[in-house]
Amino acid sequence: METTDLLKKVRKIEIKTRGLSSQIFSGEYHSAFKGRGMAFSEVREYIPGDDIRAIDWNVTARLNHPYVKVFEEERELTVMLLVDISASGNFGTNKQFKRELITEVCAVLSFSAIQNNDKTGLILFSDKIEKFIPPQKGRSHILRIIRELIKFQPESKGTSLATGLQYLSNVIKKRSIAFIVSDFYDSSFTDTTTKSPFEEALKITSRKHDLVALKINDRRETELPDIGLVRVKNAESGREMIVDTSDAAVRKNYKQQRQLHDLRLNTIFSRSGVDKTDLYTGENYIQPLMKLFKKREKR
């Protein structure tokens, strides 16, 4: 992609997403995440009714009287965008590819973050870590993130969600708000008899970071159309096969497998305490995001 074309695309996305962020989003963003980043402030004597989990046992033992740790809200949050850049993102049947939707959503989140004086960072992953941009503030930094989301070409085609989550835990030491943006097609999901490495990594990472899952979908992936024999190719594995979409049993089996995959995924998120919403190519993504944020406000 030529530099002039890239700059035009970046500018177009900035105009669209910055407007959405400033007009609609910043209030919901702030209220959904405020108070979730807490920093240690001091210790004080225990008062009946205090949460016993806040007791500082070292100070209590030294002074022979119960003391509790006092925390205060951190004024500055770190927002991490953990973005799946595998080959399945290059699919879309409704106005845009999944990767284009990912870019827009990440831009909206990034502009919402800088309006609230928060840092934003980016991790691009496939079945390995492709690129890491440390969290910073400012418009120029956000524009760099958008450029990378538009032009970056990954070395690998596959997906390892566990790899992305493990890297986040290792490289970001301070608690962050981390958006996992993916279609959540991971080969480790194919074996339903064992716990997915993704599930284990999600559970561990969610203890350290406030994770939010944004599942990127295309409506055509949910069920097959009745259009006869079709040659299909798995973008990540490269495997090709002929599918008879005119066979009702084939279409039914495909739909059931998708539903089972989504059910398993939702169960994993629920067990790990991770908020999740579905976003679809070519459709309004602001409403489901706002609905998710308002749900968080009430907790």
C-alpha cells in the first residue's frame, strides 16, 4: 500500500471513529471502567465492617492489632488492545472484512481512552506475537496504532489465543483494561474432550487484568446458504474441500457445530468472569458496545 493511500485511509477512519467516540462514547467508557484500577494508598486500623480480605497481615502481626490496606482509584488507566490478526480476519460478506471492522472498533476505543487521559497499547497476534506497541498517550500514538491495524501483514496465518493472553500478562505488569478483539477461531477448540489452552490462559490473565472480549463475526459464517456445490478453503490451515450446500443435513450439521462452538466459548467467558459482546461486519457496532458498557456500570 502506497503511503498516500495509507494516510487517506487513516484519516478517513480517524474522522469517522473520533466523531463517534467524542459524541457518544466517552461518558459510557469512563463510567464503565472507573474505579477498576486501584492503587495502594495507606494502612489504617481495622474498623468493624471492613472487608477482612483487606487486612494487612504483616502490619497486623507487627503491631499486634488488626490493620487494613486502603486503596484509591487510579486516575490513569492503561487500555490494551489484544488483536487477532490471523488470516480468518480477511473474510467479509457484508460491506467490509472482519479486519476492517476490527480497525474501526479499536480506533473508537483508542480515542475514547485518550479523551479520558488514559494510555493505549497494542498487541497483534496470530499463532505467535506479531507486534507490540507499548501503551502511550496522544493523537499521534493512536494514529500509529490505526496505521498498523490497516497495513500490518502477519508472518503466520493461524490463531493462538493463549499466546496473546500469556504475552499480555508477561509484558504489562500494571493492571489494565484489555480488549481481546478476535473471531475466536482457534484450532485448540477442535478437541472438546480436553480443556482448551485458551481457557486456562484466560482464567489466569483475568485475575490480573480487566478483560473484555469483542467477538468479530460475519453473518454468513453462522449458516450455509443453499447454493449447491461450493469449494471452500480454510484461510488459516489452507485446507480445501467441496461442500454440497444443497444437502439439508450438511447445512444443519454446520449450523449446529457453530452453535456448539459459540456455546462453549460463552461458557468459558462466564467461568472466567470476562465480559463479552458480538459485533458483526457491516452492522452498527456502537449499540452493542454501549449496551456492554452500561451493563458494566451497574456492577
